[in-house]
Amino acid sequence: MDARNNRIVMGWGLCLFALACLAGSANAADSRMTAQQQKLWQQEIKDWQYTRQQRLTRPDGWLSLVAFAWLPDGSSEIGSGDDVDIQIPGGPDYWGTVSVRDDKVAFLPADGIGILINGKQQPLAQLVADHQGEPTMVTLGTISFYVIKREQLAIRAKDSQSPVRTRFRGLKYFPPNPKWRKVARYEPHPPGTTMEVANVLGQVIATPNPGALVFAHEGREFRVEGLVEEGSEQLFFVIADRTSAKETYGAGRTLYADYPGLDGTTVIDFNKAYNPPCAFTEHSTCQLPPEGNRLDVRVNAGELKYEHELRATKKLSAE
């Protein structure tokens, strides 16, 4: 080999070595922080965990869910009685009648029981569903219901005195793990791309899928598909991993990440992965992890199984 070719080969070798070093530095940057950065990050995780629990346990949070029912066309009686069409635990046997026509919902409350519609007593009201804007709240004492749309219209009811909420035992987490704070490369999809995502109701819904995040962990490359959640300015992820149905909730966990900056990267911190509402209540409509978001690795970071689920699992095993 002549001197010129030798210099070229050496040059390429140096370039490849430099690129490898840069890649290694980017991956290492996920976990290698200065003592001050580590301290700030640990406080960030602590603050996030506090806020997470506050949101979950507020009077109208996910723990207050007590009922979910599809709304058929026509009229449906609603209340706590055995002979109504849609049951809400608690309150009077008969709340009133809900009528659906041409995707519009009206509610005629029963007389003399003090039902409030958006804080006021009304003889008849049109109910705004959540896909149309801020949903109309129908309230009686500690119980309220409103209309949602999940491919079709449904009633969702909440009670601030739900036993799931009043007997809540707190959340537990893996110890904060900086190795699972990942700098990820964003790979955008063509505008308008959707992904079919199943939910716990058995529905499969085409969900906006603007792009994926690609990250490295212990020498392997992983990819998670991002979704768009209405009202959020972040990418939303539903994931499962090798801890699912073991240390963590069996139907997966959820987390958010900011859209990428000008360099095409963002941070996805799996220490902020948390249980969906269906980990706490059967009355939710949680999405399930898409096939591409089932990671063949133990993500030992983020929220653990809720304690009541662990007890139920042990009881079933004993039986």
C-alpha cells in the first residue's frame, strides 16, 4: 500500500474512532452527571413523584372513578337503582333521563333532589362531551358524571368518596436510576401518520403517531413510538418491558417526553414512567402498549405495581 493510500485509511480510521467516541459520549451523558447535576435531577424526580401523587389523589382524580357505561341512542334512565338503564353507585335510585340523538346529549334531571348542572339547577340541559370542549358536569353531593367519547358516547362517573381514593395506600418506585434518563434521537414520520392502538375496552383506534425516539442502553438500540394525547404539548408513550406483570403493572406504563430541539434530540426519562388509571380502577379506558413499544429489556426505573394489585396477585397464587 502506498503512503497516500495509507494516509487515507488512517484518516478513515480516525474518523470512525471519533464518531464512536461521540456516540459513546452521548450515551454516557444520559447517566454521567456532575454531583450538582445529579442532585438537581434527584430533586426533579422527587418533585415529579410528589406532583404525580397529588394529581392522582385529588377529589376528581383517577381514583375517584366509580362507573363507566356506553350511551345508546334514545333515552336512558340513570341512577343507583336496580331498574335503571345506567347505574351510578350512590345517590338516589333515579337521577334523571339522558337522551342521545344525532351525537347530541340532553339530560332531564329528576325533580326535587338538588342536582346541579355546571354548578346550577336547571330543568333541562344539553351536555357537552369531552371531545367537544370542557365537558358538562352533572353533580349531586360528592358524585358527578359527564359524557365522554371513545369512538362512541359514554357516561363516566366520579365520587370523591370512592373507596379506591379514601383507602389509597400511596405509590412506590424503583430507586432513581440515572442510566434510564436517555438522550434520544427523534425520527419523524410523514405528516398524518397514525398507529392502531388498542385499549382495555377492546377497541382499536387509529392514533396520531408523529414520530419515534431511538436510544441506546448497554450497547443495544431501542425504539419507542410516540403518540399524541389531546391537550398535551409533549409526545406520549405507552410501553411494556421485562418488568411488566412482575415488579410493574402488567398492562404497561406511560410517560411523556418533550418534542426534540434543533439538534433532533430530546430526553426521555423512564424514571417518570407511571401506572395508567386501569392499574387502580376498572372504570378507565387505558391504551395498551403498541407492539413496537414492548421493550425486550428490564426498565428498572419508574413506578412499581400498586400495592393492592400485589396483594391480589399473591392471593390468587395461594389459591
